[in-house]
Amino acid sequence: MADAFFGGIEGGASVSTVVITNGNGDILSELKGEGTNPWILGIEPCLSRVNDLIKEALKKADLNNNIKLNGLGLSLSGCEDLIFCKTFESKLIECYPDLTDAVTVVSDTLAPIALACESGGAVIISGTGSNSLLINPDSSIKRCGGYGHLLGDEGSAFWIAFKSIKLCLDHLEDFNYVPNGYSIDRVWEAIKAHFNIDKVLDLLNVFYGEKKEKSEIAKLCKTISELAEDGDELSLWIFSEAGKELAKFIQSLYPGADKMLHKENGGLHVVCVGSVWKSWELLKEGFMNQLDHHHNSQETIVDEFTLLVLEKTVALGGVYLIAKKLNYNYPYDYEHNYRKLFHYVHDRQGQ
């Protein structure tokens, strides 16, 4: 039905993507806005931002922004706990009763899987932060990560930025410390330029004084990736280490996957979400080293999987989730929603 309207939001810590579709699956508008993590914003400011983003997307679609959506799917970072999600849903309907007839709120890990995998699969998010999740055909879930920058975020843009800063700090404090004897010069110059600082002690103000937003620190990652692409050895090493961390997510999730998912064409399907995956060629060496040289007799072997990159906005996964919740006859188009990034098969002979 073309006269039904659905909304979806992918809400990260830094950026949100919004999509409006009709019941025939046509994307009527898509836009980006500020982050919608309720733990960073607070619940009520986050609800207000969700409302504003949907109204803006309706306007962009040339629709009356007083239209009430048939359903709204929110896939937000920080929404890991089921009770918290139900509370968020209730408050949205209570505060903005004319926004939508129905809403579902899930973690930002669920929408990417919903968009690419009909029967279940895995996702590894590596953007500002990192997280991973596996969902089986019976809806059972295994998680790994998602604890934020103080307790986790391994392999993320923040992790890469922080590791770059800490390596330089440690080296400047002790000239005998630097991985493989690599020069810190280019990375340290990049750090000083990024934060507009002159010396090591200025980092105190960055982390403890004005307390830069997590996303502002994470943006340093892009510069480090450019240095790596230009051949800087320390930057290349840092990205290799990030690749190892991302491979650990797969090692954690893989044993929990249903046999049906292992038997998919290409093995377990793993959706890769976030800006760090754009640097796959920089991550690949460490990623492969972790998988191929980190097995012993006690560890589960990761046999086969395929990394997928979405071709459609993750926000559309929010639409898929709410349409399924409503048992709406929506035209799910899985095979056109992604492309294959990498196929891995374990070489048992090389063990």
C-alpha cells in the first residue's frame, strides 16, 4: 500500500540516519542528523530529537509533517537492555502520541542484521564505538562488546584514536618505548594539529578539562587512516591491531551460531557497519593474523564466514523490524541490500 508510511532511524553516538518509506518499499526521503544515543543525551532530549528528525524527513519527502506513521523502527546505540527499550517505546508514545501508531526500539546491532539476513546472522559495528551481536533463527542472541569507551569499544574509531595518542604519550615519556621501533613523528604531529595543542601536557585539557566529546576524539581516526594509506608505519601497525580486535568479535560470536547459519552460502553472514570498515584493506592483515595464527587445541575454529557491507541505509532495517512486528506485507529485498566484502575459509591443513 502506497498510502502507508513507515519511518526508520539508525542512531549512533555521533550521527543518526532517518528514512521514510511507503508500504510498497519506496524510499521517500533519507537524511542525516545528530546522534540519538539516549545514554549520552538523556531520554527526553533523545525523544525530542527523534520527533524532530521524523518531522524533518516527512518534510523532505514532501509529505505533511502532521502525518501519523503506521510504524517507526528505532535502532539506537545504547539500547541493549529490553526493559530500557520498552520504557523508551512507552515514553515516545506518551510524549508524541501523534508521531506513530506503533514503535519498536532495539539496539543498533539489530537493524543491520534485519536488513541483510532473513533468518539471522551477525553484525560487527565499528564506528565511533564498537559492538557486535549474533541472532539465531530462533531469536536467541549472543552479544560481545558494546560497553562504551571506558570498558570497551575495541577496534573502533575512538579506540584507534586513543591508541594513537597513548602510544605517542608513552613514547614521549620513555624513548625506549615504541612498537617495532616505528617513528611517532607523523602521528604526533597529526594529534597536535587535530586538537590544536603544542605539548604532551595539553592532552590533560583535552581529556579532563574541556572534555572533548567522544566523537571529536574519534575523528582523529580518519587522519590516522590517511597516514596509513600514505605508508606511515606506526599508523599501519595501529590499523593492523584494530583488525585483530574486530576479528576477536567473530571468534566470540561464531560458536554461538546455529548450524543453519553456518550452512548459509558463504558460511555465517557477518554485516559490517561503521566508518572504520571503509579502511578494510588497512585492517585486513591484523584481522587475518588473529584468525589464522591464534588457534590452539582449546579454541573453537572459525570455519567459514562472509563479511557483508550494506548498500542501503541501516535505517531501513528499522522499517523492516517494525513492519515484521506489525505483520505487515512489506516487500523485503534482502539480496539487493548488501555487497560482499570478504569471504573467509579456514585452512585446516595449515593448522
